Amino acid sequence: MSTSERAFQVKLASTGQIIDVAADESVAQALLKAGVDLMTSCEQGVCGTCMTGVIEGIPDHRDSYLVPEEQAQNDVFMPCCSRSKSDLLVIDL
């Protein structure tokens, strides 16, 4: 199963809340559904509006905003389009 087809969880560093991200939804959609305030704009990973820090875990970068060197650092990601390679992604929210 590829990372795009599997569910995973995100954990909010500020509260410890764990949110399930279904295989067919974006992290941004899951956050908004859980009542987490997240600024978005293009929802395609182009503008950088939703850029969020990553504290733990490995994001599956699918944006066009970060250059490959920035993506390789795995310290930020775009929750509107990117997913997670790890079962749990701890984010700076």
C-alpha cells in the first residue's frame, strides 16, 4: 500500500491531541474537521500559506513550494497536500 492510500495520525505538539487522517483526506481536511484552525489558500501545495513545522515523523512531501533541499530537512510540510511516511507525524500546532 502506498503512503497516499493509507491512514495515519497527526499529533498537535501544543495540546497532545491526536487526529486521524483517513486515506482519502488531506491533513488539512482532517485538522479542520477536528476544529483546528489552519490557514489555507491554494490547497495544492503551491503558495506556502499552510506551511507547518514538523517535530517528529517523516512527511511525504507533495508540494511545489519547498525546494528538494528544504523537503529533505523534514522540518516543515504543507498539510494541504503532503502526507506522512510514518504512522505518526507530530506537528507544530
